[in-house]
Amino acid sequence: MDPARHPDRRALLTGGLFVATAALVGCSSTSGAPATAGASPQARPTMQPSARPATPEAAFTRLMEGNERWVNGDLQHPDRDPDRREFVAQKQEPFGSVLSCIDSRVPPELLFDTGLGDLYVMRTGGEAVGPVVTGSVEYGPMTSGTPLIVVLGHQRCGAIEASYESLRDGKPLPGNLEAIARALRPAYEQAVREGGDDPVDTMARAQVTLTAAGLRSNQDLAPLVKKGTLAVVGAYYSLDSGKVEVLAGAPS
């Protein structure tokens, strides 16, 4: 073998190990962002685009101001740029948690004119709750001090209507949809007691108020509510106007 034409195998191995080590060091970097020309790999935005409100009142005000912009079409689209994406890549501090319906017409981030990292969002059919959903709602307030929870029902809710008819007629819904109807039974029973021209809408509002009251009084969230560091608000969204109506629990 001609040594002039074939480099030393040990040199090749040494070079390969050097490259692999460098790659591993790069992968283990805590910066979480690629380096750019003229910028440090550790560079981060020095200011958060939208600081998190510190109180339930401030968080509620910010949320409702966003809804007012949605209604008026005067949207700001906050916290939706690369700087915000980079800022929240390492840590999140949402100012609110929203439990809403799965309905495609009721996306909380849009109707409150918020952006990336602003809200924890849980969505279930008719805002049905169970242990996993309740735990998800509790996550923000109990782990990072999120000061606001909103339970958001809405106009013409298909899950509410289907559950109402199923419970009224005694005909179970197919598959796991029946679990939604069972979870909504207390709201159905309240709507039956209240009566009215639109029992489905009455049930939708009852589901909001019952769910919000249950979260407000549960053993883990109740101490935060009592201390004044958390508010649990029940609200109702109009598909026609885009407006969020507060039903109960607005902080003052």
C-alpha cells in the first residue's frame, strides 16, 4: 500500500472523533437556537413582548380588551413573531387558562386576540370535565401562578344540543360520545328545572356556571381563589357578534 496515496488510518480516526465530539457539544448546548453570523449562540430577546399580568384583575382586563378588538375588527395579533417564538422556547408564563368547547368557531387565542405563550387552552365537547381535564386546568395556577381561569361556553353548541336530546329522549349517544352526555347531565337537569324558550342555550349557560363553580371550590384551587391570586370566570361566547359575555366570577 502506498502511504503517499492512503492517509494514516489513525489520523482519520482522530479527525472523525474530533468532528463527532464537536457535534455532540453543539447538540448539548442549552441555547436552544442556532448561532447566526455576528451573534452569540446564547443571544436571547432582552424583553418579553407582552409581560404577564400579575393579578387576576389585570389578566381579566387584558383578555376582555382582546375580545373587544376581536368584535371591532381592530386586531393587534400580539406575540406572533419570531422574537416571541424564541423567547417562549425555553419558558412559558401564560397569563390565563381557558377551558372551552372543541367547536371550530370558538378558538380562544383568536377571539381574545392573544398569541404564542399567552394562554393555556383546554378544549372538550361542551366543556365536559373529568379528572384529566380538571388536572389540565389546574396546571397553570398550581405550577406557575397563572392568575386567571375562564370557562367558555358558546352559542349553538352542538355537543350541548346532542347531549340535551340524548338525555331528554333516553337514547345514548354512540361510542364515547355518551361520556360527554353523562358529564353534562347536571347542566341538563338544571336547564330542565329552569325551563325557558331555548333549553339548549339554557343548558349551555348552566354548564359554564356549574363548571366554573366546581373549579372555584375544588380543594386545590379554592385556597388560591380565597387568597385573591386566582379568579375563575364563567363566560359565554356569541357566534353572531363575537362578543364574550361574563356569566359569573369576574374579578373586581
